[in-house]
Amino acid sequence: MFTSSRAVIHSKVRSSSAKSIIKQERKLKTYIIFLKKPEGMMSAKREDVDSWYRSFLPTVTTSSSNQQRLVHSYHNVVTGFAAKLTEQEAKAMEMKEGVVSTRPQKIFHVKTTHTPSFLGLQQNLGFWNHSNYGKGVIIGVLDTGIKASHPSFSDEGMPPPPAKWKGKCDFNATLCNNKLIGARSLYLPGKPPVDDNGHGTHTASTAAGSWVQGASFYGQLNGTAVGIAPLAHLAIYRVCNGFGSCADSDILAGMDTAVEDGVDVLSLSLGGPSIPFYEDSIAIGAFGAIQKGVFVSCAAGNSGPFNQTLSNEAPWILTVGAGTVDRNIRAKVLLGNNASYDGQSFYQPTNFSSTLLPLIYAGANGNDSAFCDPGSLKDVDVKGKVVLCESRGFSGAVDKGQEVKYAGGAAMILMNAESFGNITTADLHVLPASDVTYADGLSIKAYINSTSSPMATILFEGTVFGVPYAPQLAYFSSRGPSLASPGILKPDIIGPGVDILAAWPYAVDNNGNTKSAFNMISGTSMATPHLTGIAALLKSSHPDWSPAAIKSAMMTTANLTNLGGTPITDDTFDPVNVFSIGSGHVNPTKADDPGLIYDIQPDDYIPYLCGLGYNDTAIGIIVQRSVTCRNSSSIPEAQLNYPSFSLNLTSSPQTYTRTVTNVGPFNSSYNAEIIAPQGVDVKVTPGVIQFSEGSPKATYSVTFTRTANTNLPFSQGYLNWVSADHVVRSPIAVLFA
């Protein structure tokens, strides 16, 4: 249709010109153009600014002027626009007065019945009740869209949106309501933001979904589904296509529109590789947002367990990693020697016998059948037996089970690959099966080799809560240190991100209930809206807190221990470090009463950006005004008033200062408690800070001195400020490179 239409349009042009125009169109790419707004445009009307933007576009004299060159106009978080240009046109535009930079758009990618309870949020009690469940707060979600008719977005019991709300709904009038107050598509402007992927519906309902009774998934996880801030309003901005790819020109347009609409919190479960902040549209848009008092929560990325794999590293963003929850869909493996191992499976048959059956390792003959890939068991006698398979190979877990079933096996035990560690997931198997950890798989192998007649069965126990080693760090959660800014410890925090049940646009469990469908998926994408929702609760509870204050409250009160009271571990049960969990696992109730906060105003970031070595033009792109670093007091990264410390310590001592603000009882006294990193002496001056009604702020300094050479690449510790009622914790990361 488009090709024939274009041919008709260009039939009015001489054939040589038509070929030239078509060739040019094929070379068009979307560029983001950042501008310096003249003094005379500061208070200009929107239409005048748009006209000024269009004046930068190439002059088109042919009928191709019908083509829409201007893609987006930005008015709030940045000054500039996105347009379709050739490479030559983009270079020519850079020479025009007022143009700061032009660059091609980048493509980023998208990265519950129980989690409120796991986070300590209880209906009609405590912080959840005190915060009014986020009432009056507007959460903007930038993602793949939304299934507006899902009951998670019902407005039963919801108040009207605040008077400040200026957004609009591109769905019909019956789909938007007092819960879903805004719905826009920046990916396809003017079209309804229908979610044909599922990711956006899932994240939106996690952050602020309404109560939905009777939620379940394949007969498990039965309960009432609810988001973290169920009385908060939702505004949806579709910035991604159905495959989860998101152009940063659309992301920037979504952030720009959301700020103008009046959102309080922005949630972005998407991101790209580490790049300088002045090239990162999310970092640039987020800075514009925090200047307007909007909190921004972003996913850390799913490139773990490798180091230096983070997305969204800017210090004005909350960078969120992922951990497990205390819920399993239990499928316990029982061996003939009475040893048992807790695995998981969504397939929970009620008629599978507990009688022990012969147990066989599929790779006992040393061939590739160990992985139970399709066709691999045709020459292996597995009929009527429990088959131990390995999760490597070229097929998925369900396909491996299908191969065991085809070959006549009675059940399957699937052991994790070593790289996946000891975090198991519940798969939708086609036969009785259990996914077990790598360590447990090795133990089962050892049992098989220890006896001439190994036996096993699987006991299906359904949904089990209270797993004591939760939360664990998810193996996929991206790790630091930050590449863009090593002097800022990232990620900031972790939250629930493994096997999260939330709303979905269509049924996936064959129950036919497309109106109230749910799905269970994992990722830092799932952890991010949990922290978004908590930020909304804190905004409702403390409307005068800045974005930095909200972030500080969450970071300094985060948990370092699991439900069993022991230190949080990773998926291999090894201790985690601060480059993997940041400050720890979020504790919403403690965050509501942090005692002290580390506040940062937008202008405080300018000396920090100068200290990164960015030139004046680059910093101007971020802060959207002229900056001259030689006239500013440049500071090292670690001097920013951040709630954590990250430094590269050589032979010379390093001293940094912090200013804390008392948000607890007026007359309070805090003592410094130091857990020094190995090989480092830490001195805090003063060792005691006191507050009174008229003096809510205090400044202290910390000096780090290397005391011994160590072969460790880094060392970690903590600085705690302890009062009678509070412990305000800051993690310390020291690199020795």
C-alpha cells in the first residue's frame, strides 16, 4: 500500500528526480538535535518554539515535502527536536547557529500476588496504610503500552486525578478512568498505546495495579494481585515496538511529554549500554525530570553476572538490580537414600505416585544425550524411569522434558548449568519434572554413581512461601563498577525481580480468561516498577521530599540480610558485594523513617559533571543551560553528596565531605560506626553529629587511607550513623587499581 501510494505521488515528478528522491528517502535516519534556546525564546509560546524548530529543517522544494521530517518536538526536559535527515543534512545542520549537537537516535531494549507482602506491606497496617497506598501520586510508565481493559487498571475506589494533571488519553473514553488517567504513544503518535508485547502491562500493574481477586497462573500463585502503590494514578507512554525495541528519540519524547503532563514518578524498565551521560537520552531526559521534581527509576540491566555491565548509571537516576522472592512452586526430589532436594515446576500433577522409580543420568554413556535435546534419547533406555538431564545444549527446558516423554520416561530432573548457579525457576513442563540447582544436580549425580540401583521420585508441594535464603541476587542482574562514572557506586539498590506475577494482555495458561490474564516473568525490568511504586508511596507520605531525598531514604535503610537473618548471597550462595547489590535490598517501611537523608539539588550535579572531564558543551546538553566549568568549582565524583562512597585509592589519602539532613526527631544525636574495608583506614570527623529544632543539617568528612598492599581488586565496608532509633548506612567501595 505504501509503495504504490508513493509511486502515485512521485508520478508527477520527472523520472530522474523521482529516482533521486526515493534514493534520498532511503538514506533518511532519525536524528536528535539539541539546541541552545535564545533569550528571546525563553517565554515563547509552544507554537512559536515549534516554528523555530522547523526553521532548522532542510528546505525541500520537491513533492517530497509531503513527507513528515519532524518526528518529535521537545519542550520540557530538553530544548530540541527529532527529525528524519540524511547524514549530509545532519552535518550541515550542526553548522547552524544555535545547534549544540546532532546525533543519530539509538535503540534501547526493554530489559503480583505476593511481593507487597514479601516487602512488608500489609493492608490497613503500617507504612502501606500511612502512605495512603500512593493516593494522589501520578506514575508515568514508559514501555510497550498497556492492556487498558485489564482489571488491574480498574478505578474502583480511586479518586479523580490531581488538578495539576494535564495529560490526555488516546484510548476511547471508556478505557481511561481515574486509575489509567493518561495513555499516549510516542512510538506511533496519535495511535492508542495498545500493548502487543506484554512487558508494559506487566510493569504498569506491578507499580500501581489495583486489587484483583482470584489471580493465578497455571493453577498456582493463587491470591489477590495488587501493585505496590494501588491508589496511585497511571499515565502510560508507549515508546517501544512490539518486539521490545525502543528508539531513544521516542523515549526522550515520552519523558518530555510525561513531565509536561504532570507526573510525579517516572519508571523506565529499559536501557542500553554504558555511554557518557551527554550521549544518553535517558540520562538527559531524567536530569530534566528531576529539575521539575520528578523521581526517575530505571533498570540496571540483565547482563549479569559479569562486571561493568550496567545501564542507566547517572547519579540522578535510581538504578535498580534484581533479587528473588521467598516463593517457590515446589517440586521436591526424593532419592532412594532419603536425601531430598527442593526444586521447582509449574506442572504440579495430583496423580503422580510418590513411589520410588528407577533413576538414570541421561549422559551416563558420555554422549550428548546428557542435555536431552530433541532426538538425543532415541538409543537410551529411559522407559518408566526418572531421567536426570542437564540444562545446557541447544533446547529449552520444556523441549527437554518433551524428549524425555517421547522416549518413555516417567519424570525428569533438570539440573541448572553452572553459570545459572542455584536460583531455580518454575517451568511449564509437559511431564512430572523438577528444576534443581547446579549443586543439587551434582549431588544427585554422585548418588547415581554410588549405587547399582538408584531410585527417585518427585513430590509436588505447590506454592510454598517463606524461603529463608530470599532475597538472593539474580544471576542476570547487571553489576558494577560503573563505566560512565566509577566514582558513583551503582547499582543503587535491588528489589524483587525473579518470577514476578503481574497483569498480561492475553491468556498464557489456557484458562481462556483473556480479560484477567496474568504472567510470571523475570528481569531488572520487573524489579524497577517495585521501586517505582515504593517511590510513589514515599512521595505520598513525604510530599516535600526531593527526588534525591526519596532515593537516599531507600538506599540508607536497605537490608543486607535475607529472611533467615544471614547475609544476602548470589545465586551460587556466595556472598554478594556492593557492586552487585549497591546499598542492599529495599525495605519500604524503614525508608519511610530513615532518620537522615543525603539531599542533592539539580545544580549540585554541575561541579560533579565538570569533574568528570566533560566539556562545557556536553554539560550544557545535560543541564539545558550554558555552563563554564572554569568558573565552577569542579569536584571529584566521590565528593557528590551521594548516600554511598566509591573511590580508587592509591597511596595518597583521600578526604570527602557529606551533608546530612535530619528528618527524624528534632533533638537527635548520631554516632559514627565504621566497618572499614580491608586494607583501608577510615576516619570520620566529627565522630558524633547532633541536631536540634533549628539546626537540621550537619556536615562531616571522611578520610580514606590505604594501610596495606593487598592483592584484592577491591575492598568494601560501611559507614553507619547510629542513633537511639535509626541506623543510616552508607556502603563503601574501594578500588585498588
